[in-house]
Amino acid sequence: MAERSDRAPARWRRPFLRWLDGVEAGWAVPLLVACFVAIWTLYLAIAYAGGGLHPDTLEAWTLGRNFAFGYPKHPPLMGWIAASWTSVFPLSDWSLQLMAMVNAGLALVFVDCVARQFVTGHKRILVLLLLMLTPAYQFHAQRFNANSVLLAIWPLATWCFLRAFETRSVFWAVAVGCTTALAMVGKYYSIFLVSSFAFAVLAHPARRAYFASASPWISVVTGLATLSPHIYWLATTGASTFTYALNHANGNAVSSLGEVKNFLLGLVAASSVAGVIWVFVAGRRLKQFPADFAALSPGLRLLFYVAIGTIALPVLTSLAMGTDLPSLWALQGLFLFVVLVVCGTRYPIERFYTVNATVIVMGVALVSVLVAAPIHAVYRNINGYEEGRNFDAQAASELTRQWHEETGEPLGAISGDDSLAFATAFYSPDHPHYARPFEHQYHWGLPRKATLDRGWAALCFEGQDYCGRWMEWVSARAGHFVRREFAVQASLWGRPGVSRKVIMLLVPPQANGATPRSAAQDFSASKRSPE
């Protein structure tokens, strides 16, 4: 049937076939990616119409407000990207939602760069369509943070690595060094990608020729040089990002086995829909898999070793060190297996199947936008979010209004519950600085008296006992303060939703107070625990 359809396609298939004809002409893939970004940005705008941005996205923006070569909690790439984006685009929900989906779109573009090393024509499209049926490029991507920022960096670094191994050229060697360094300042989990590159080279039959060239050594020197500002920052600030990362290494042999099991099952679940579609595409030809695997080209075999390394190395590390291992940490590497499966087939794939996959992807997208997104928005308007995203903009606006009434000055510093503090920094027209240094983010340290004298505010939700007790300690130190409660209520398209109470603490500036300084100076190193 597939061959017959390709010879005499139905009328409704012909526009799709003309689009597939444009793959090698250079316009079909950009059109697909542009449509993907547009429709999933629309999905986010509808699904989260009654709620603010995710706290992780707001945290990334908050980090980037003060440029640095490192931050105490995370490597700096996500902050750099958010700050660069908002230097051009407005501070709004749709803007950062678009940023998240552009990141996912760039990831697909770089995956296509990898795929076209091995295949031409509509097989390149099939790789992208299968990836669009995983949750990585929509739902994982919308939560822009240190994990999702790797979606684009990993395939870019992999493409450069493949080209460097094949050509041994100086340009691609430098590109590998730069992109792997970029991956490392995205998240230290990228050490598994870098290690997988090394493992792949050592396992490949052409390793001697590669090591005999200047390419690997140029890559190492370039990578270290590119990383050197961040390495210097680590050396001079106490490497707090390493400390934060090592907090995940607190398990034992039993818990590690559970983490590994859930890690592998999570990745299988994430790729399950794409896997089912591939079974229908390959059909009885699946039995050719062993022969196809044995006949992998040198480039695909190199990619296979990289893919195995990105799974095996974190698993071994988790078992050895007792680390946490959520599967979402590895979603950016799913493209490796999809490229291997599709590009490793030696038999031709009929365009009939690629058209069918396109229709399925379009159907999922349309149902998501027209049905799932409104249902999600209505549900969340009634039931709310755990982190209180429904109330972010309203709480920020009310706090700013009352601050102006009390002081007549712009709000310069905000603290309290992280979700509310990040949101106030973003949504308040004053855009106050997040006033807790990230190295003390989870210690609830007390602000210095000088900080309070300059003017300071905090927000907590009612019922957050730890936050409420901390407010009492701050009040005792401040002496002069205003503490109030106000109610906030979610609203969606004119319909009222869930409500909640917010506790507000205002410490007006003293007459001789100084101008607020950076967030890194705002809190003492006090680590007084609310427990």
C-alpha cells in the first residue's frame, strides 16, 4: 500500500509530498521548525493564560540580571540566554514562552544537522517528526532551566564532534572545544556528553588516526580556554555550584538501584510514542535490525558509542556515588537514539510513512492547542498550581502598590517565598532585585540591618510556616515594619478561580538609607534555621 500510495498519491497527500521535495532545497526543515515553534508557543499562551511563568524560568531571568561567569546555584548559561533575550524582547509571559520554544526549535535544527550527515530527503524530516512526539521539545522545553537549556547545546556539540572526527580540520576542532564548554556552563551533567565523546573515540577503529592529528588537542585547549573564566570563578568563590550539585549524591546502594530503574523507565516512557510510530513504519523490516546494526557506517558507529555513553556513564556514576538520577536530566540526549534508528536503516522508507507521521504530529499539535490547552487553563484556574503561579502577577502588583503608598519610592529589594520573590522581581513595574544571595537560598538567612535600612519587602503564602517564622525573625531585627495580609484570586478570561492569602512584610527605607546594592551584598551569611 505504501509503494502504491507513493506512485499514485491521494490528492490530500500531494501538498505534503511537495513539501518533502523541498527538504534538499533547504526550505522544508525551516518551515517545519517555524510551525512547531509557533503552534507550541500558542499552546503555552493558552494553557498558562491564568498562571504566570514557571519559577525555574523566572529564576533563570533573575540570575541573568547580574552578569557573571558563574552563579552559586547553577552554571551561568541559562541566565545569559534569558538576559540576552529580554534585552531585545519585552518582559512578558509570551516573550519568555517564545524564548523557551525557540530554544527547542534550535535543538531540532541542530538535530537535523546531525541527521543530514547520514541521510538525505524525507528521512531527515522523519527524525524530527519522531522527536516531536516525545515530551522533551514541548513540555520539558517550556520549563526553561538548566536542564532544558541543554536541548540545543547537546546536538550542536555532537554535530561539531562528528565533523571534527571526520575532517580533522582546525575549524571543527575549535568548534568542538567551544560547544562542549558551552554545554558545561549549561549544566555540569554535560560532563557525561564530553566523556561520551572520549569514550566513542577510544572505541572507534579510527581512533589512532584521530589522535595522531592535531584535532583532539586543539579541541581540549580551546575547551579549557573557553571554560577558563568559569573555572577562575569557581576557584575564587568556593565552587558553590559543585557543592549544590554534590547535594544530589546522598543515596545508598538500594536507593541508587531505584534511581537507575526509574531513570531508564522514564526514558523509555518518554520515547514510547515515537517508538510505536517507528514500529508501524518499519513493520516486518524490523527483523533486518541486526544486519543494519552490523553494517553501520563509521560515522553512525561513532554516534552509537556516544549514545551508549550518555546512558551508561550516568548510570554507573549513580550506582557508584549514590546520586539522584531523574530521567529528565537526560531528555536532551534522546535525539541520539532516534538518529541512529532512522539513519541506520539500509532499506528505503516510503514517503507514505513520513506523510502519515506528519499528519499525526499535526493532529497532536492541533488537539493540544484547541482542546488540551483550554482544559488545562480552566482546570488550573479552579485548582491552582502547587507553586502558586496563578497569583504571581496580582501579588506583585498589590505589593508594589502598597509599597508606593507607604514609602513613595520604587521597590528595590524582594525576598520571602522564592516563587513569589522571583515573580515580584519580574512582574512588578519596579523590577526589584531578588534579595537573597543564591548561596544562602535555602538557609533563610536574616538580612543585615543595613539592608533593611535601605528598604526591603517580602512575601509568603498563608500556611507556609517556615516562611512565616522567618518573617517574625526579620521583624524583630527590623524594628520598624509593616505587616499585612491580602487576598489574591486567580482569574481566567473573566472567570474567577481559586483564591489564597498572601502575607506581606514591608521594611520602609530609613531617611539616611543608602541605595540598594546587588543581591550578593543584601544578606548576611547567617544560616539560622527555621526548624
